Amino acid sequence: MKNAIEIQDLTKRYGTLVALDHVSLSVSEGSMFGLIGPDGAGKTTLYQILTTLLSPDEGSATVTGLDVVKDYKKLRTEIGYMPEKFSLYPDLTVDENLHFFASLFGVDVKDNFDLIAPIFDQLKKFPNRMAGALSGGMKQKLALGCALIHRPKVLLLDEPTTGVDAVSRSEFWDMLATLKEKGITILVSTSYMDEAERCERIALINKGKILDVNTPGRLIEGMDKNLYNASSKDMYPLLEALHTLPYVKDCYTFGATLHIVTDGGFDPDDAVCKLRQKGLEDARIWPAKGNIEDLFIKLADNDG
């Protein structure tokens, strides 16, 4: 299968800070590819290079076969970009924003209406509302509509659902699935693990380096082994106590519980006895089901 995005040894520095460190990555045409990493990992710098807003210091990148440096003018007509921060005009209405972005690309809103119809169906209730007065979820849908107005081949989304409620997040990702079915290649960064698991392939990035790339299933294969949940009404003392036990390699907060990473010699029943001897009478330990977040913590620790 042909690749829509090809990145080879991409490096970008800001003074002594290496934001991207020889990053290599490929994204297949028509796929939905996820990028996961903490703040400062290099995700936004990568997006700014792919959207021709920054030039790399070393390496190369092509999108739809066009070089991000040499072919930047033509490339801008091939991509749709939605930055993390809402970047539309807050003092223009919904309709005015859509028509303004359409005019930038020399198209009419009606030209690609089939592409934005699912989004427009939700926005048409308030065509004259100022963009700045929309809810977080509706702002993101409007931004997506504007990014699609010229029917791009590749859609680049940088943390598109940050700060958006769970229902709007789900609706947004349903829209992305529909766009993928229409043949649009999607590269999306997210800090939500449930969203990442909807991608066909995922790259984990930290400190400017790609840690691993694979399908969600392959990435978390084997994560259940030697991974346990732990809980107690006194969670911080539990966290401290677990770090002192034999065979415990790591322990971290995971939702309402703690996750314990162990090696082969760990005995959960013996560990519970030791915890109770330390005064944690209600301590419980049971097997955990690993996910991408556990994997990222593991890989980030190894990288550090």
C-alpha cells in the first residue's frame, strides 16, 4: 500500500533543546494513524513541519508525495490542519467562517458539501452564531468543517478533542471514521487512550523520539503479564508501601486504583500479607488488564 506520509530522520532543535530527534515514520494512504505522547514530546513540532509552518534542521518529510520544504505551496492545498488551540475567527459567525475558508482555497462550500454534511447537520442550528460563542464540542466541529472545506487528501489533527466532553468526543471520532471511509488519510494526536485504540496504527513519542509503532493490539500484547491492580482507602501510604516490596518494579496511579508492574517472583497473596503488617488492613491486589497507557509508561520509563 502506498504511503501518504513519509518521514525520514526528521530533526528539529530550538537552541539546545532537541524537539524532534531523528524521527522516522510512515502513514499508509487512507488509514487512521494515532500519535501519543505527553506534553513536550514533540507532537506539535512534528505537525508544524508537516503543515509547512516550520522547516526541519535535518531529515526529510513528504505528504502525498510532496516535500514539505520544496513543495510547500502546492502541499498546502493537499492537507487539512486542525491545531490544538481553536484557531478560527471568534467574531465571525459559523457560516462566515465556513465561507471564508472556502474562499481561501478558491472553492464554494457547496462544492464539497458531501464531506462536511455530517458536521454541518449539527452546525446548521446556529448558522448566525458567533464562533466564539459556541460550546467546546461545536467549536471543534466547526474547525473540522473548515479544515475539510477544500477536500484535502490528508487531515492532520493535533489533540482535536482536548477539553471536550465525552459525548462530543465520541461524536467527533465517529465523524473521523466516516472521513476515513471516504479515503482521507488521518494523522491524529491524542492524550486519550480510548481514542488511540480506534486507530489502525499508533506511534508512541517521548522526548522527541519514536518509542514504538504498531497496531493497538500488538502494542499491548503481553502487557497483562506481571501487571496488577492495588487499592486501599489510604492510597498514598499504599503507593509508598508497594515500592518497598520485593519484585515490584514500578507502581503508579491508574484511575481509582494503582497499577503494579512486577517481575516473575511476585506473589500477590504474600504482598497483601506484608501490606497488612504495615497497617493497610483493607489492601487488595488482583490481576490487571493492561492497555496502551501502561505500555506508554513502560516505554517512557525505559527511554528515560
